[in-house]
Amino acid sequence: MSLFIFGILLISLNLNSSTVEISKYNGNNTKTLLVKYGEQVFENEKCYKCHALNDEDAKWGKKSLEAFGGKRTSAMISAFLDNPKILYPKTRMPSFAQLQHEQLNKNTLKTVLSEDPISDTELEIAWKTINKQADELTKTINLDKAVEHKKSSQTALIAFLQSLP
């Protein structure tokens, strides 16, 4: 019996310590690591040249993404990013299918987390966390999408787009 209680206590301590470590990145901020990574992809791909994140900043013909999150399924966004002309034949938006071939990487994650210096151990925890989040979103996308979606930078971009209020 005491061995059983010790085991429960040990598991509880491990869960609590990993939550503390992970919450360092998530904290009270509603952005998950995957969303933050997706925001970096948005920047890297220069999506801001054609898109504004809110109506107020939508100037000079930029398409506002305000209230974008939750209006479309993640699978629909994935299909749209692969081939925007399927939904909007006259769009000037290019395909971002190449992002499906761009794997998540630790260097980009380090950039995302560059606000605070982190140890190698913290980076590993963050890396496991972001991969778990990406696996979950990929699984959801593949439930709805006819073409297989791969865990990738595109997955992170979808998470970011879905987070937009």
C-alpha cells in the first residue's frame, strides 16, 4: 500500500514539475507554443505584406484577418494554404504548400522563445510540448481533410490563424 502511495506521489510531482516548466512558456498568455511558432512563420513568410491582424491596421488594400479564428476548420485552412485558388479563383494569394514540407525545428523555436534565455533542458521540454501540440492539430486536420496533412510549419501557421480573435 505504501509503495502505491509513493508511486502516486512520484507521478504527481513529475506532472506538477512539467506543468511548471511548460507554464513558463504558456503562462497566463493564451498563446500556446505552437501558436507562437505559427506567428513566427507568419512573419517569416511575410504574410503581413498582404494581411493585417485587425481591421484597424487593414490599410492600403491589406486583407484583415480579424475574427478569422474559428470561422473555418483547420482542414479547410490547410487546403486553402495548399491551393488558395480552389476557394477563391481570382485570389492573388500564392500557395503555401511548401510549408507542409518544412519541418518544425529547434532553431525557429529558439527564436520564438528568445525573450528569455532558456537552458537546454527547458528547450527540450518546449520542443516536446510543441511537437505534442502539432501532433494533436495534425490529427484533427487529418480527420477532416481528404489529403494527408503532415506535421509541419504549415501546422503551426494554421494554429496561429485559428487563434486570431
